[in-house]
Amino acid sequence: MIGSWTKRVAFLTLVCLTFMLWPQTAKEAADVAEAMEAPAPRATEAPAGPATTLPSARPESRPEPIDVDRPEPQPPARPALPPEAAPEREPSIDPAELFARLASGDRTGGAPRNEAGPEEPPAPTVYLTFDDGPSKWTPQVLDVLKEYGVPATFFVLGKQAEAQEETIRRIVREGHAIGNHTYDHKYDELYGDFASFWEQTERTNDILERITGERVSLLRAPGGTATNFDAFYFYYLEKAGYKIHDWNVDSGDSKRRGVSAAEIVANVKRTKPSNEMNVLLHDGAGHEESVKALPEIIEYFREKGYRFEALREETAPISFKVSKPKWKRAVNEAEHARLLALVEPSRDVAILSASPWVPLRDWADASGASVSWDAAAETATVAANGKQLQWNVRAGAGWTTDESGRRDALGFSLELRGERLYAPEERLDSLFDNHM
């Protein structure tokens, strides 16, 4: 009896303990199961000796196995420029199409242009520009500009810059801009052939670089581009990096000799105001009245709320539209290729058609001209109709002499091929009026 009672008490006690220890929620059940399955931590025996402060646990360092097929680690790639920051590349233009477009009067040659163009200045702006200097009047112009605190732009002649180097330095020192106005302003040479214009422009830039330490990109054509430039002139110069500036305010100070200061001021005031005013003035010989007119011109624009700026490389040029030149000149495909290579020496220029160059002696014989060769001077001479063409092989340069004895630089080149001199047939015909 007692034994049976004892068994019952033990059984009831076991049941009570089971209910007391049973997890009350599913979460507790999961925790219990996880604890039961986790391996017991391994006992770590403390090292013998005095107690020390142990560093924080670190992952065990092991040598990384060598993978012979794994490429060498490379630096992270540079992020690509966003589309708006990537430099635009001019698409390739077919040489024949380029020539055809330029010959038709398209100064872009077919290259796409930003239709929006450069933004206009936020406030009405006037650019005072002075051509043909420096001369004895230029320091007086600079004095007036300094008195009024006004910047300006001087389109200088290389020939004058050579004679007035200190004035050029003063122009730069006082914060004005300098532009290229060719070397000597002789229209017949500049506009008879682009090669002559290019030679004068580069010669002037070399002079300015020697004086100032910098080359210039601003360019103004003597007399302006209207009826002087064609699409070829525009295209070549722009490809070479020049910014061609005409004007939209003509002071009239070069219309004739002795234009008075009052008339100069009246011409400026007569011009319809616009947001940008590029004023043509002169500081060359004979322009004392322009100096006298300058203070009133400055005061007039200040009263109108204009600010004054010098032209910069980023200034949007004001240029005349392409018009038919008044000069007798023609460019064929081969000559175009030569001129394009002249302004872009690194350019691979294709000659578009069979070369129209002919042996000089053959052309002379067929045309009735006389031709001679001076071996000592290495100079060939062709004569006809009272005009001479001479080409010095050693110097790679030539010139023409007319009946009056006037001598001008030759506007095209001859080439020595083997033992014979070759020249562009059309240029020879044009030079000697094709009457032979």
C-alpha cells in the first residue's frame, strides 16, 4: 500500500515539473531547440604566468592562395564624362563635299554648328576697338581709357608693333586686349590669295608672341570681311583657331582724311542701340580726331547704361555675311588641299582630283613665254606680257615683278620634282592673264 502511494506521488511530481518547464510560446520553443542543438563552447585554458590584457580578437591571418589565372588587379576605371561634359568631335567630312560646300559659299563647310550660339552678355555691353595701330596717337588713347577706367581692344599691325614694342606692352599691362590685323594692311596682297593673308597673319602673331609672350586668337580683316573674304578664308582661319571680328558700329573715322571729332561722335550716336555694340575706331596715323572724340563716345554709352568690355576668346564674334569677293581669285581642289594643310599641318588632306600641276618649262613653251634657269642662284624665271615670275628653289619662295618694277610675293608655290619645276597651271594662266 505504502509502495503504491509512493509511486503515485512520484508520478504526479514528474507531471508538475514537466508543465512548469514546458515553453509557453513558439519563440521560446525555438530558442530552446537552438540551445539544445548548439555545440557547447570549447574550454580555453589560460596561459601560465602573470595576468595580461589580451587584444581584441582578430580573424586569423592566412596567406591567400595564388591563382595563376587571376588577372593583375587594375585601378578602378575612371567614370565616363556625362554627355554634356564630353568634348564634341567634328564629324568627318568628305573632302569632295567640303570643297563643294565652300565653293558654294557655305563658310561652315557642312560642319554642324550650335544653333543657339554663345550667350549674350547679361547687361548691355560695348566693345571699343581700335585698328591700324599702334602709332603716336595710341598712348593718348590709352590715357583716355585709363582716365575713364574703360577696357578696349587693339587690332594691331605687325609692322607697327615692331616699331612700337613698348606701346604693345603697355596695352597688355593696362588690361586691354590685342588682336591681329595682319602685317602691313596691303589689300591687293592680302586678298589676292589666301596664302599671302595667312603669311601676314602668322608673321604678326609671331611678332606679338615675341613681345608679349602669348599668341592671340582675335583677328580683324583690314577693311572688314565683306567683299574681301570668301567661304574659304573664313573656314581656313576658323580651323586654325582664329576668332574673326567685324563690327556693328562704324564711327566713320576712316571714311576720308580729316573726319572731325564731332562727325565721329555723331556717327556713333546715329547707330541703333543693341545689346552688344562693337565700335570701329582707329588709332593709326592721321587719327588725332578719333582721340578727341573718345571721351564723348564713352560718356554717351555710360549714359545709356552700357558697360565696357574688351573682346575675349569666348566673346561671340560679330561678322558680316559671306558675300561675293571683289578680288579676282579662284581655288581649285588641289589648291584647296594645299591651303587646308597649310593651316592644319597635322591634317591628312586628300587631293580630290588629278593634280593640275604642269612642268614650268612645258607650260612656258606652250604659252609662248620665255623661261630661264640661274643655276648659281637656283632661281627659275618666267617672263611674258611685261611680267616676270621668279622662284628660288633654295628659299622655297617666289615673287612677281611688273612693268613698273613693282615686286610682290608670289601667292602660290612651285614644287621641284626630280629635275623639273612644277606649277599649278590655272594659277600660271591667271597670273599672266592667259593671253599668250
